Amino acid sequence: MKTTECPACHQQKSIIIDSRLTSDKDRGCVQRRRECQACGQRWHTWEFDRETVEKVRKAVELMREVEL
């Protein structure tokens, strides 16, 4: 799993304040609210499962082929 970096101070130590499934559950996305332990900055991340990422990648490839 890739670590998340604070957009303000670029530290990699953060805590998850809130975690929930998005309204479109069939896409396999989890939205997380994070807080940097170094500077207190808060931000959201959207995490997708590998299967969803692969489906999106294939769809983009197909769209590119159609454009050519």
C-alpha cells in the first residue's frame, strides 16, 4: 500500500479521522478524511480496489483506440 503524504508539509504520518464507502458502492471506493500528525492539515483521499482500477484502465485504453 502506498503511503499518503500531507499536501501542506509533505510528512507521511497521518491519522484517519473518518472512513466511509462512497454512494456508488459498486465502484469499490472508500473516502477517507485524514489529518497530518505534524501540522494538523486535513484532507480527503479516495481509495479504489485493484479490480476497479483495472476496469478503468481498460476502459481508457478502449476509448483511446476508438479515437484513433
